[in-house]
Amino acid sequence: MNPDNNHINYIEFKAKDLSAIKKFYKQAFDWTFTDYGPTYTAFSNSGVQGGFEVSEDKIVNGVLVVLYHADLGQALSNVKKAGGKIVMDVFSFPGGRRFHFSDPSGNELSVWSDQ
């Protein structure tokens, strides 16, 4: 499939520890990974393509990536069990509910549901 002009095609994150980041996203969301050397891994099975690059710099998240899950409670439980930190508990917004979490490297993401 060819990417479309002006559409989000890939999301790239920084990570302190690729092993920890892969373990977290595998356990919480069942993502799969392809390593490209010791400092980069690409992820798939996530709804969008992306990757993690090792960085020693302070990680500052400039984009909020929002994931979808039909069962928000299950997603919240999965994130907690995988070691994620809940930074904003479940709240309602027009169209659904969501929560925010940080992963082991400090990237903040959100999960939403229309249920």
C-alpha cells in the first residue's frame, strides 16, 4: 500500500531502553517489533507504523498519540499491569472517554473509547 500525501504515515518516539519499551507495548497492546540495529526498533500491529529510537536526551513529548480500545477498563488494566503510569485517569469528552498514561521512557499517550 502506497502512503498518501499529507497523511500521517509514521510515528517515531525516543526511548531510554528498547528492551523495556518493547516489553511494555507487547504486554499492554500486543504490538510486534522489528529491530534495525542496537538503537532502533520499528513497531507494527498498532494501526499505524512507527518506531523507537534510543536517546540519552531528556524525552519531551510534543505530540499526543491517541490509541483506541473498545473496552477502556481493560486497556487501563493492561497499561497498569505492564508498568505504565496513569497520568490522567479516565474522563469523559464529547464522543467518548479516555485516559492518559506514560510509558517506561516517559512518552505520554492516551487511550480512548466511544463506549
